[in-house]
Amino acid sequence: MRCYNKGCAVEYSEDSNGPESCVHHPGEPVFHDAYKGWSCCKKRTTDFTEFLNIPGCKKSHHNPDKPAEVPKEEVNADNDKDHEEVIVEAPRQPNPKQKEVRPRTTVGQSLKTALSKLDLGKPSDEDGQTQQSTVTIGTSCKNTSCGKTYQGEQSNRERCAYHSGSAVFHEGMKYWSCCKIKTSDFDNFMAQPGCETGDHRWIETEQEKAQKVACRYDWHQTSGFAVLSIYCKNTRPENTVVRANPVRLSVDICFDNGKNRFQKSFTLEGVVYPEKSSVQLLGTKTEIKLKKAEPLSWKRYEV
């Protein structure tokens, strides 16, 4: 059976359902000023995956009862015919949900030199390889919405049901980008079973282990380009991803030789051509040069 308490969602048997078997959140999810958390405890985060992984703050029995769908309010159509509705078509803007592509990325000589010096001083991974690959009993699967824990070698033979996409909150509806089963109720959203199957993932990647931090950034422009500079040293190119569509830029930079990570999405002031844009990874910064669709001056970089 699956537990439907918030923050738990593990599979359990009635024989093992004790008074402290379930660790969950009795409160409600709180989203305020980009921070996410639970009303029952104080921890807050800006990252949705970290929010999902906040440990529960109360122990109880597991709950097998699936929450009921919250009924939608019926909206009565306005039948007042005394007023004529005038519809004016707004100028068409590119869809912000268009697929994001990766602009051409190059690694500057200053970063190559810095990384080569760091790699020369790095100890061999042979001693740490066994320790890193050891999984202890009770370790949670890192795949989103799986909820299973490692119980021994037999756990590696189980199939993992997970969501490969990201959480989407839009106009009161909640869903995963990979399956798009929409609901207005947060509990039902959290209880949605994974839509893909694969192997369990017990160990975090180096990119996931990196601490999420803020970086200083600024920008300048010419008639043809909007140039964003993000100040971060010793960026790891293999773990850094920059994507863009005509009106949106997403950055995920792993830097300080893999110890820190900067993530941010920008809704752009103007329209750009991602395929004509470029990214340059340098020793002390990442420079993102977006090609403007029109040679107009932007009042600001993001809206």
C-alpha cells in the first residue's frame, strides 16, 4: 500500500505500520516570494526538488486513504446583453513555453588553464570510488516521486516509477511536465505515481551534491546583442547547461570546481534568436551573448 500523508508517499505493508512508521508534514505547502516550505515547520527553499525532499516533522501511522479531488467552482457565464464585448487582438509574442535549445558554447583559454591546474592537484578517485558507491539501508531513491528506500540488494532488482520532468504550477493547476496529468489539489499532485520506469538511483550526482548559491551578475547591450555576465570561478563545463528560447533563458552553472551551483531562469525583456546566440565559459565568469531579434534598446534584461 502507498501512504498518502504529505511528504511520505512510501510503499508499506500493514504489518509494519507502527505509530511512528510515517514521517510526514501535517501542515500545508506554502509558496511565498519564490520560497517554498511547509506551514508546520520553518525550513524554506527556492528549489522545488529540495522542497519535495524536506523531511517530515511529525511521526504517526501511515495513511492509506487517497485524498479526495477538490471540486472546482462553477463559474456562471455573464448573460448581460446590455454591454457589448469588444475584443482587440494583442500583438503576437513568442510562446514562452517553446522548447529551449542550447546556444553554441565555448570554453575560454583562461578556464582551461585554471581547470588543468585544479585537476593536477586532485587526488585519485580510486580510494573514494568504493566509499561513494556504497549504499546504506534506508537510503531514499533520488528519482522524483519514487519514495522507495534501499532495503538491500533486492532493491536494485525492483523497477523505479518516477517523474523525469519538472513540476509546473500554472493558473491554479499543478502537473508534471513529463505526463501533464493536471489537478488543482496539491495532495493529489504529490500522490501522482511516476510516469516512467527505470532503475533506482541511490547516489546523488556530483552536480546534485553541489551547494546552490547566488551569484552576482550584470548585463550590457549593443544594437544587436544583449550580453549577460555571471561571475563564477572555475566552472565545470561538463555539468553546466545554458538553454534559451525566444523569450526565456535558463542557466544551470556548476562552478568552484563542482562545489557550488547557480540556477536561474530569466524572462527576457525582448525577443532573441537562440540559434544565433553564444555562451563563453571563462576563468572568472560565464558570458551569455543573446542575439536580439530586433535592433531595439532594452530598458532592462528581464521582466
